[in-house]
Amino acid sequence: MSHGRTVGHSHFSTLNSDVGEADNAFKQQVSGQISRITAELKRMEDLLKFGMVDRRVLTEFRSAIDRVRSTGWQVERWLDRDERGLDVLLTEERIRLVTRMSVQLASEPSLKLSEHLGMRALQEAVHRLHLALSTNE
């Protein structure tokens, strides 16, 4: 009977070891990719200084960089042992960003003067958000 426990314990230890190795390999892969992207971003910064880029592409690029920066900051907080879960930290950051953007957008004088592209989608998204927030009250 103790033989069965030893085999079970050995199997569990092997499984834990395999999971640990997989976690370590994934961590190394992500870290390596971050290092490569960081180097590429430094090269991109040098290219951007020439100013020869489509404004829309640049705006999308900056938005993507902001999202990655924000997520990286939240993950760093979590790694520094913030008591709340990573999903909570990410949601709080999204709330902060949407709040800031909403305040800025609401103060735009041209918002009331004309129809802008994406206005209907924005209204629908705000309505869905309002409904989601109403169910939390």
C-alpha cells in the first residue's frame, strides 16, 4: 500500500517538475521576445525622427504602444506582489483610460457641431457600458 503512495507521489512530483519547466520555458520565451521588441522599438524611434510616416499608421502605432505599456505596468505591479489579481489591475487601468478619454472627448467643441466618423459606434459602446455599469449598482 505504501508502494502505491510512493508511485503517486513520484508521479505528482514529476508532473509538478514538468509544469515548472514549462512555466520557465514560457517565461524565457516571453522575456526574449520583449528584449527583441525593445531593440526593434529603439530602431523604430530613430526612423520616426525623419517624420516620413502616415499619420493614421502612427496613431495606431502609438495606441498599440500605449496599451502594451499600460499592460506591462500592471503586470509589473502584480509581480511586485500587489494583493489584487492581475485581471483586477488591468480592468482598473482600462477604467482609468476610458474615464480620461471620455472627459477629453466631452470637452471637444466640435463634438456637438458635426457628425464624426465612428460616432454611432461610440454611442452604442457607451450605451452598452452604461447598461453593464447599471447592473453593478
